Amino acid sequence: MTDTPRQIPVTQLPDNAAVTCSTCAACCCQLEVMLITDTGVPERFIETDDWGGSVMARLDDGWCAALDRDTMLCTIYENRPLICREFEMGEADCLEERRGIAGAYERGMA
């Protein structure tokens, strides 16, 4: 039986909105995540990339396989990769990803 990826609803992300747990939208969960340290990520969430490196698995929809699609929260938060731990909510990189994903939604609807 093949799991069909669920569509994640598009949420407009205002440029000036404060980023909180309730307004996060998990934009960073569409980025490629290289595993460079052992944090205890379960094997079922690890894939090997084209160059032989370990990366977080992503489903056909492009979102991280460890992301709960109902809550938009990480299902392995306590064991998340180092880069996820360092990617701070509301910081410059986070805000840049939010702007980028909003642009992707606009392009996809054109």
C-alpha cells in the first residue's frame, strides 16, 4: 500500500508578523538537511544523497518525513539534526525562508 502525501494548506505569511510556535508554518522543513552529527535521528528518517551523504528523508511533496502534517510540528524534536537545532525561529534565515516559500506559492498559482 502506497501512502499518498497529503496536501499541506497554503497559508499567507505576512512579512511583518512575529514568528511564534503558532505562526511558524515550518518553512525550514522543506530544506535539505544534511546529518553531520549523531543526534539519534531514527533510521527510517535517514536517506543517502547522490554524493553518499546522510540526509533527512523527504516525502514526494518535498516536506521533511519527520514533520507531522496535522500539527506542522517535528515528530523527532528531541532527536532532531544539529542544523535544525541551530536554525532559530524568527531569526534572519527563518524569515528569508518564509519570504521564499510565499514566493513559491505565488509562482505555483500562476
